[in-house]
Amino acid sequence: MHLIESTKPTVLLVDDCRFTRRAIFNAIESAMPECNVVCVPTLMAAQAAGAEIRVDLFIVDSSLPDGSGIDFLADMLMVHDQAPAILLADGALPKNIQKYGWFNGVHVLRKAVNRGQLIRVMRELLGDRGGKESVSSKLVKPLGCARLQEIPAKEILYRKIDQAATGILEFVGHGDAGVVYLLKGRVTYAESRDSIGEEALCKMLTWSRGYVFELPPEPERPSKKQFAKSDAAQDDETTDARQLNNVSNVVADEVDDVEEVVGLRASSNY
């Protein structure tokens, strides 16, 4: 896909309230005239704009008439190389969403928006675009990403097991988010918004829409989160990891059955 690029930083503003759009547009135009601002009221219009132009910063309402601003930003990370974003939140965000790596490029501001604060955050995120290092360049970026509509969650996990991969898979979809830790092809930990372990893993593997991002291992926690403080707790963790890996093996067996029919095994990451 070839995106139209501008010599000036391009900001895509997505908000269904015309008064909010006008107030933010005027603030940016006055304080940061070096920016091009594209204003749209719906996610449908934002998707069309994001498919045509290179966006340097997203400013997106969390809840829009035609969908979730969070899901839209996850989609845009597929195209715009994890461009930074400002999420305008007018209510509670999904539980624990901010701890996931794919969300690191998103700065949350509460409505009603303080325009002075917005401009300060914009300057911090954009940097000098080629001069000062921007905040987004310091963040951990995904090694790969995929749409669950195109590749099932089970197939993605199977490929990582088959590759004896070590890393983190972060799933976003169905209004939820979750994480799966792998060590040398073995699932060692899984967590979603409201569950952990086998329950979380099984739930994520049923998601038919959304996105998955692959992150490198965390340097200080290369294989899994460490909660254990005693031998008994360590034994519990070992049992949990074994149960998770049993679930993974079932997934692999199911995909093997499919491969015998359609020759599904792929050599690419996704």
C-alpha cells in the first residue's frame, strides 16, 4: 500500500462531536501551525483517511457511533508503524489495557480536553520529526502483527510453538485484550482482562476478530511473570505451565488435522 506523505506532520483527528473537533482544530492551528490536521467524525471516514495518507499522530475519541476508538488504533498500528496516538477517554477504559505493549504508543487524555495539555502532549509525541527523538521511538515495537480475521488465533499460536519461539503474543479483540508468554515453544503464562492461565488462553483462542502483536521477551522477565515466593508456589506455577502447554498441544493437534486436508503449514512468521 502506498500512502501519500506530507512534508508537514499529519494529525488525524477522529471525534463525532463537531464542537470538540473545532476546538481542537483551532488549538492546533494556533499553537502548531506546522501540522496538517485532518478532521473526521466517524471510524469509517477515519479508516478511509488512514488508508490514503501517512499519519504521524492520531487523536481519537474512545467511543464513536460506529465503533471503538481503541480497536481502530489497534488496526492503524498495522499500517502506520505504531505512530503515537492520543485517546480522548469519556469513560472507563477496558481493565488493564494500558499495561499491554501494543498500547504503549497511546497517551490517554480525559474529556473535556484541556487544550494546553493536549498541545504539550502533542509536542512531546511528535518531537521534531527528524530532529529530537520522539516518545514513540523509545517504545517497544511489535516484531510482527496480524488480523485474526485473516489468520485464526490457534494457527498463530501453533506457528510460534512449531518455531520453538520465545516471546510475547498480545491479543486485542472482542472488546478485550490478553497476553500469552512463550519460552522455547512452550506456553508459560496467559492472562486476559478478567482471567488468567488456561481459562484466559482458551478464551483468546476462540477470538475470530481482532489483532495479535508479537513482542520480544521482557529483559527482566524473559519467560513469564514471576509471582512465586515459596517452593509450594513454584510447584503451583509449574503445574499451571504444564496445563497451559497441554492446551497448546491440543491446539497443535487440531491444526495438524486441518493441515492433512488443506496443507496449511506455513513457513512465514504469520
